[in-house]
Amino acid sequence: MTSSLLLGLIGDGISASRTPRMHENEGAAHSIPTIYRTIDISSPRLAEATLTELLTAAVRLGFDGLNITHPFKQQVIGLLDEVDPVAARINSVNTVVIGDGGRTTGYNTDVTGFSAGFRAGLDGAATEAVVQIGAGGAGRAVGFALAELGIGDLIIADTDVRRAEGLAADIVETSSVGTRARAIGLDELDGAAASAQGIVNATPMGMKAYPGTPVDTSVFGSETWVADVVYFPLETQLLAEARAKGCRMLDGSGMAVNQAIDAFELFSGRKANPQRMRETFLSFGA
Ligand code: NAD
């Protein structure tokens, strides 16, 4: 049984991440002393450090696991001993378990995290036709999660249309439930949103630095459901406008908390308490 946990998050500009405190609090609640460090490549100490160096150092120093975030989720795959089939299919790893002898195994809990958040917050929502905006790092996880949730028609828009096309093609190629994914141009977005049952924002629009909404919400009906992956702020302008129309909504906390819940179980072998994890996450303020 795990007697203590040494964990870390490798990424760029992650000093404000809420993930360390979620794992440390949860570990303590299970009587597993847990240290979770941010390994931020924007800090002067790590100037010019490579991902290979950081991963090797973590393995050598006895880390039990790592979370991996922007810009390394794809790059890390080639450095691991083993990759879970779902993460391999998506070509993105956000969780690395470091086992006996330093053996590394990669997983993707962004996908399972979005799915769990969706099931908890939008249970029973209509899934025949959904518009997803944004096909970047978070968007890839969201797209594959939506396909696994059984979305019939998944329509993907991104300012970089090739990204949307690439994600749609990858989903069609690998979807076991036959999701019909396709990319559209931004000029088709409002029309597609008007006839969709659900809208998912996986762009940074709605964050303080990116104000506004990624789609014209006047095309939504009150039956449209709206999900956002942005979690700072929790209520984006998109969700505020959707709320005013009486739409069902899911904010970005579901994905953020559930990816940590699933990673905690992989790291510790213990089930995290969802309510406690969520309270820790929300204790940072919205
Ligand atoms: P990213 O830069 O990898 O991808 C963003 C994508 O959105 C890009 O492909 C970009 O071209 C596209 N885009 C930007 N503005 C657009 C617009 N107006 N219309 C259409 N497409 C547009 O970023 P990311 O890592 O995917 O992060 C996106 C957001 O998701 C951020 O706000 C991030 O904080 C959030 N996020 C949340 C979670 C969570 O757990 N809730 C996890 C990861 C990321």
C-alpha cells in the first residue's frame, strides 16, 4: 500500500494551478502524506530544461506520478514505457504513473474527467447533434469524450480549420459508437448552433484575457444545453447568456475536478471523494 505520495505537474505557466492542492488535501484525507509540486518551465530555475530531463529527473528522484499539461501532452507520449489505449488513440497524455523500477505509464484523465462531469451535470441531455467550438488541447479531449458519450452528429469549429478537420477525422476513424464528426468554417457556426441540441466551448473565450462568447447566443433556444471548459471564471459570458435564456449548463469545474479525481485513483489506488475534491477546487474562489 502507498505510504506517501510524491507528485508533480509539468507545464508552462502553471503557478496558479488548483491541481496540487486537490491532490495534497485528498492524500491527507486518506492518511497518505502527499507532496505535489508544480514543475513550471517558465520559472528561471528550469530555463532550457527539456521534457526528457524533467521526466528522467522525476523518475530518478522517486516521484510516484506526474500530471502533464500544455505544451507537453503529446510530446510526452514518445518518452513513456507504456500508454493506455485511450490516451494513445487521442494522442494526448495528462497523467503519468511511475511504478516499480521507474516504469512509466501514460493515461488521459481529461477525457474521463469531461465525461464524468457531463454525466453528473447534464444527465439525460439530448445528444443527437452537438456543436463543439475549439479543437486544441482541451478540445481534443472533449471531442473524444463527446464521441464516447454517444453524440450522433458532432460538428466542430475552430479558427484554425485544419485543427477542426484533424480532430473530426481522428474521431471518425476511432469512434466505436459511429459518431459522425465533421468540421465547419466559422461562417457556418451560428447556423449549426441554431439547429444543435448542445453547444460546447473548448476555446479560451470567456477568460478575462479573451472576453466575449465564441458563438452568437441569440440563436440558442431554451432547450439548448451549453457546456464550457473554461473554469476561470466559472460563469463565463457564454454561460451567463445561456442562463438568461433558461438553458441547462455545465461549467468547466466538472472536467477540472474529475480529471484530478481520476488521476488521484491512478496515483494512489484509492477512490477520491468527489465532494471533497470539488470543495478544495472551489476554495480558490470562482
Ligand atoms: P489551446 O490553445 O490548445 O486550444 C484552443 C483552441 O481554440 C485553438 O485551436 C484555437 O484556434 C481555438 N480558438 C480560439 N478562439 C477561438 C474562437 N473564437 N473560435 C473558434 N476557435 C477558437 O487551448 P486549450 O489548452 O485547449 O485551452 C482552452 C481552454 O480550456 C482554456 O481556457 C483552458 O483554461 C481550458 N481548459 C480547461 C480544462 C478543464 O479541466 N476544465 C482543461 C484544460 C483546458
